[in-house]
Amino acid sequence: MLLIFNSVAHFLTDAVCAAALFGPVLASGGDFSAAVIIYNTAAFTTQCLVGLATDRLRRHEGLAALGLAVCALGGLLPLPGYLLALVIGLGNSLFHVAGGTVTLKGAKDAGPLGVFVAPGAVGLALGTLWPGLRLWLCAAALVTAALLAALGGRETPREAPSRPARVPWTAVLLLALAVAVRAIGGCAVDFPWKTGAAMSMLAAAFVFAGKSLGGYVCRGLGASRTALFSIPLAAVLTAFCFTWAAPSLAGQLLLNLTMPVTLWLMYRAMPESPGFAFGLAASALYPGTVAGGMISLTGAWRALLVLVCFAAGLAAIIYSGKKITEVQK
């Protein structure tokens, strides 16, 4: 039950934030690019710090409800554009870390993690394309936040560890690198077919499908085999078939299979710190996304960049999976 509510809340969190950015923040008359930078910095780079703080607590569902409520109230209040971007960014950060922690605490494998992370892509696309839905989304978010707070009493408290576990920090750093280079390779390519609301929502649906399936594929095949199955195909489709919708969508689905895999491995490396594990992966995503968006290579050089980035991510996942297994034996 908590997983379903947290997944719905994830959808609403990203939808509300996007609708607020492309609604009142865009209409405020300020520098929209600066507002987006403020939002992304608050929403992504703070997650590892928020995770460090929340790992000291035993219950987290109330924090997830608070983060969602902050986003919803920020979207409703007449705040100046830059302040609104900051408020919803911080609310977004708190929700993701707390909701991710709750999901990790209750998961025996990566399956539930994929279910939790997947709806954000659809919410982001919906709020971006139709910011006029902001009031309805905020109202739904407040109701969902209240339900999450009520369900918080049923959350299983996180038990204090009997003894500190050894953390394979090399694996942790390589997993963060895998997240970053995956973002670089994925964002370095523009998809000319991705025009109009219908194609944008279709792309979001394939990202949703990839993340949702990724956790369960990882359950069946294991982390390394999932990465070996998905990343090489995703690299080829992204590097050489980006001008066509069908292979590009397949590439996006395959690439996003590895997102819950990476998060699950990060958590396995730091089982005593689920908030920091989740937040560190999100914090690594932002610089990779920025770097990928700034790169303007074309032709063979762009294809080479994509292949190298995805290969580096694959190598990092395989090595980290083996290292984590060795440490936990």
C-alpha cells in the first residue's frame, strides 16, 4: 500500500514542480533559465545532504508527505519566481529522498524501486506540457500528502544496525560515475522526432516502462546481466538510430532499465544509509545532465561519445556488482 501511494506521490511531485516552473515561474517575468538552474540545484544537488540527515531518523513517510505538501503549497502561493523555484526544488528533494528511503527499507530486491522511480517521468512531461493543470495537480498532491501522513503510522521503523557494515567506497564512487556518464550520453543526443505533446508523452511512457520493468528484470537476471542485456543495445540505438522514433523509444526503454539497478546496487553497498544512497545517485545525475546538454558534438564524434559513456557506465556497474558481492560474503 505504501509503495502505491509513494508512486502516485512521485508522479504528483514532479508534475506539480513542472507545472509551477512552466506556469507562474515562467510568467513572473524573470530570467527563466536562472530559475530553472535554481530549481534543479535545489532539487538534485541537495539530495545527498538531505539523505545524510534523514538517515539519522527511523521513520520517513511523514517526511515524504511533507516534501509533497511543500511542493503543492509552493505551487499555490503567490511567491516570487526565484523563491518559488527554490521552495519547490527543496520540497522535491525532500520527497524523493524520504520516499526512496521508505521504498528501499521495505524492498527485498530492486522490483519495488523501479515502481517508485518510474512515475516521475510521466509527471514531469504532464506538468511541462500542460501547466494549466497546476491547481488540480496541487489539490491532488495535498490530498495524497495527507494520506501519506496518515499511513506513516504503519511504516516499519528502520532498525538500528547491530554493527557498522563495511562500505565499498570504490564501488559507490563508480556507481555515481555510472549515473553521471549515462546522463551525459543520453543528453548529448537530440531526437528530431520528439515534437508535439503526443510524442513527448510517448517518450515519457517508454521511460516509465523502462524504469518500471528494470527492477523486476534485475530481480530475475541480476544486476550485471541486466546491464549487459540493456546497455549495449541502448548505446547502439541511441548513437545511430536517434533520427527515427521507434528505435529511439526502444533505446530509451533499454537505457532506463538500468536506473533501478544502479540505485539498488548503491543501496546494497550502503544498507545502513538508504537516504544517502538514493540521494547520491540523484546528485550525480544533475552534473551529467548539464554536461550532456552542453556538448554540441555531431556525426561520428557524437556517436563515439555515446558509446564511450555507456561502455564506461556498463563497466562501472559490473565491477561494482562484483565488489559489493565480495564485501557482503
